[in-house]
Amino acid sequence: MQEIFTQINIFFVTGIFVLSLIVILKTTDILVENAVVLSEIWGLPEMIIGATIVSLGTTLPELSSSVIASLQGGGGFAIGNAVGSTITNTSLVLGAGALFGKIPVSKETSRKLSLLIFVVSLLVLPTLITKIGKDSGLLPQWLGVVFLILIPVYIFILIRQEDKTKKSSVDAEYYEELKKDKNNSKIFITFIKIFLSAIIIALSATSLVDSAEVIAKRIGISDIVISSTIIAFGTSVPEISTTISAVKSNHGGLALGNVMGANILNILFVLGASLALSPGGIIVVNNFYNIHIPVLIIVLAVYGYFAYNKNKNEISKKEGILMIAIYLLYLTGNLISII
């Protein structure tokens, strides 16, 4: 498909890129919603549904595009996507939410932040060691296997921390209708929706990656830049509206915990799967060390101040402006790197 894209107009390729991203986001919502419906019919506890299907489902856009890129040899795309999404979620998404109300910082949030810091350390330290005395670093393939092994461990911890009273966002009327008759034909239709959604996501991810790589080559930027900015922003747009809505309805703390959880899965699941499918590992360019790692550390340090400071139990509008400013600096740094 990439060969076809290289022969057509750049504006048409850009249109395919945007359309592919929209299709992935919309189709992921359909897949997750139907998967949750079936899980509830089968009697799975809501906390397990939230910690597994919903949490993993929110990372599908990043996962599908990163895995496709890795299979095609575009490891830089996977790194940029995972780290860029983490930075975007933790700065822009939560920063935008804080503009509409205060976000409480609970003990649960501090525990998730501690897990995120641990995972980021596992990501950063090996590549810093391989960078010593060289022009570029390396994320080894075995690290991807380690990340994937840690996923069930993380989910187990998450389930234990989940609020058992938390309700999943499934259409109540649809759920009750299906629950009355487990042999209802709509259950079969739900299976078909899940299957077709998975196929559409895979095809759209291929189109997204191929068009993104063609655009990157034509304007002379690296995969890691386009995936950490444009794609990371695109996949975070739904989270922005969701977070703002949560803050307005006084559920900002829940939004913060979910974002932290999604960040952990971005690294363990998205980058882990991509690394595991990359023989010889993924080469890490200087841009990652000069921009992405420093910004990631700054963002985590800021949230560490909120999470571990007993005198600071909420994120207000001022802090929200600070986080958005950090995101804008992050974008500026990426822009400067390609000039």
C-alpha cells in the first residue's frame, strides 16, 4: 500500500491519513462497547471488565498502528507513538481538564503514578546504557517480552485497586434486552460487530502507518516525530472530551486515574508488543534523548509533586495551564528538530 501512496498527491495521502485515524477511533469505540456487553452477559465483574477490556480497548488505536509499523520495520514509529501518547495524555489531556474544574489527587492516583514511574524507568534505563559512547541507542527485543509479561501483573494490581462500585458505560437498555435471552440473535450480531471491528482496525492501521510514513519522507521528518505529535494527538482527542466531561461532573479524580492507567498500558502493551515483534530491537535516535525523555521526566516530576505532597491534594486551573505549556514546549521542541 505504501508503494501506491508514494505515487499519489501529498494532499490525498494526508486525507487518507486523517480518515484512517478517524475510522480507527470510531471503530475502537464500537469494539469495546460490544465486548463489554458480552462480558456483562457472561457475568464478569464490572471491575474486571473495566481493568481489562475497557482499559486495553482504549490502547487499541496506538497498539494497532504501532504493531503494523513494527512488522514493516518502522520501530521509531512505535516508540514515538507510545511515549508521545503518554506525554500528550499527561500534559494536554489532564491540563485541558483542569481548566474546567479541580482534579482531586487520591492515594489510588499516587499508586498508579508510582507504577508508571517504574515502567518508564524500565523503558529509559536500558536505552540510556546502550547510548553511552554511541550516536544512537537501542531498545532490546527482550525488553518487549518483559513488558508483555508485566501486563497480567499490572492488571491484577489494577483489579485489586479498582473501586468495586464503579459502573461501566454500557447502554443499559441494550444490556437488559440481551440479558433476558442469552440466545437472542442480537448476541450473534454483537459477535459479528466485534469481528468486523477488529478487521477494520487492522486495515485502517495499515493505511494510517503507510500514509504517515509517506508524509514523513516527503516533508523530511522522522517516524518518531510524526507518531509522537500528530498521531499521539489524534488518538488523544477522545480522551480530552471525556476528561473535560468527567471534571465538569465532579469525577476528575476518576479521569486522572484512568489516564495514568492508560499511560502504563501504552508502554507495557503498545511498545511491548512492538518491541517483541522487532528482531534485533529498535534503534533510538538522538531526538528521543534530547526531547522525549526530558519532557517525560518533567511531566512525571510535576505529577509526582501533586501525588506525593500531603499538602497538595488537587490539580487546579493554574497547574492545568502549566501542563498545557509543557505540551506546547514539547511540540515546539519537535518542530525545531525538523527545521
